[in-house]
Amino acid sequence: MRLPFDPPLQPMLSSAAEGLPGGEGWLFEPKWDGFRTLVFRDGDEILLQSRDEKPMNRYFPELEAPLARSLPARCVVDGEVVIVGAAGLDFEALLLRIHPAASRVKLLASQSPASFVAWDLLALGDEDLREAPLAERRDRLEQALAGAAPPVHISPATRDRALAEDWFRRFEGAGLDGVMAKRLDEPYRPGERTMIKVKHARTADCVVAGFRWHKNGAGTMVGSLLLGLYDEDGTLHHVGVTAAFSNAVRKQLVAELAPLRTNALEGHPWGDWAQAQTDASAAGQRMPGASSRWNRGKDLSWEPLRPERVCEVAYDHMQGTRFRHAAQFVRWRPDKQPRDCRYDQLEVTPAYELERVFGARDPRRAGSTSRQGS
């Protein structure tokens, strides 16, 4: 590629914060729940690069033609690949794309096509823009992608902190993950955590119905707790795990949970799951759905517990009926009954029409938002 620098490039990273930073000189953007992607284009040659510097073209073939129509002939753009589902951004649909069969990827691309959301311009023609301040890069991005058409978009951005707070509340209903804050005077720093991300944080009381041994201490340390929530029909569903414990706590949990292992499978709501796993292991088979290309080789066997203990966990948001990321253990709740750990305790975020977010990025429809509040 005839560009100012060659791929791969480490993307600029972020660190978490509890709230948006104060003071002047910040640019705020929605945090998109997708695959971080750098796009390198030199004429007919387009390369999609993942956060871990791997090529992604084969997983999103439907994006190459729209990117060729919307991007300048020679450029490097930072952004996110997302898929829009019926209820907003659909991260699970993205995961399905990482499939070895090209025919499967082609089918999924036709059923749920991806979009690309751009937020930074790192190179244009022969110019290397990485040392330019973000304010300049953002202006150049808007100019360069002024004619972009769906499924290629420019991310909304604002200097107005109050508007960013409003986005934080409203945009979650479209499946967005929070708000990003970036210094307007800073260059692009590959691999450095210079951006700030503020994600939604909530707590829920969950039933602890099983655990997994730690990879380095089977029988001596607990790796993660398996969490459950009851639906309105009284069925306990597996909603995720909590796993951030010190080694001392992991060892302590072995003794603490031991009484709950006695006769745990008798009437256990996930007994069928446990039996299927046992049968598959005995036959030398991989349990369907237990392993994937994301955790290949990882031991996903689990130990059942009588579902009698409740813990409070912190989580950012739900992906369907499960926690999107691993939940953070907060405390045990001996005052809570397991049957009270239901889905209806969770905060319900009103749906927000995603097209209103995408539409705000189309300069032909609503004008640029980057100057709002400046």
C-alpha cells in the first residue's frame, strides 16, 4: 500500500472512569459496541485491521464496496464495525461472523449486514495525521467523509458535556455502550490509553448455582462463579459469571462453597446441562456450544452448587438475557432469598431508534454534531 505508514498499526486505547471529565478541551463520542477496526485504503486495495492487528476482510466482505464508495482514495481511518439488529446494536451477530467457512460468512452478511462507524482520520493521501491534534483530525474526517452513505457513517461528536451526559442516558436504548472522552489537543498515540471511557454500571442480585475451577488451581482455587436469574415462570437462567478474585479469596471460596456441593445435582435447574457435559466428556466429544473460536482450548467444565446463595454483582449492560461482560463481585447477600433474584429487578432501558443516531451523522440530513456546544 502507498500510504504514509504501513499496516498493522496499534490502535489508540482507553482507560475506564466513573464519570465524564470536567473542564474544557474535550470531545465526547458515543461508545460503540462493536469490533474496533482500522481501515487502510489505497485505491482498490482495502484492509480491515482488528484491534489485535489481524486482518478482518474475510469476516465482513460486504463492507469493502461501501468503503470504496465513501472513503478517500488513499487514507487510514479508525472506527468500529457494528451490526444493527431489531433491538439496536447486536454484538452477538458480530461474534457469529468469526467463522472459518466463507459460505457461512456470506450468508450472515446477507442476513445481517455490518456497518462501519468512523471517528478518526490518521492519514490522507501522503499526509500522516497522527501527530495532528484531534480537533484538526476531526475536521479533516468530516470533510473527507462528507459524501459518505450508509452503511458508512461518521460518529456523532460534541464538545458540550451536558449533551454528552444526555447521550449517556438516551443512547443506551440503541445498544451503545457508554461515552468516550478525548482531548482535542492530543495527537493519535498508538497503543497508549489516552482516551477515557465511561460505561454504564449497575448492580443485580444473582443466584450462585455453580463454579469453575481456576485454570492454575483445579481443586484448590475457584476461578469463577456461575450466576443465575429467574424468569417470571420460575426458570433459573445462566446469565454470566463473576471472576475477579484475588488468589487468597479463590482459595477461601473452595472451603466456603464446599457444603453447597453436597447433592448439588439433585433437582438442580441446570441438571440437564451437567448431564450433557458428562456424557459428552465420556464419549470424547465437545459439548455443543461449550467452546468457541474465542475460548478454544479453555476448560469450560463446571461444578454444580445447590442454588441457595445470593451475591450482588456490578454489570454494565445486558446482551439479550445475559450480562454482556463478566460481572464484578460486590458482596454476598445472606439477607436475600434466591427466588427473589429475578430478571424484573434489572433496570429496563427504553429503546432508542438507532437511525436517529446514525442520521445525526449524515451531514446531508442533520449536519455535523462535532461543533455542538463549542
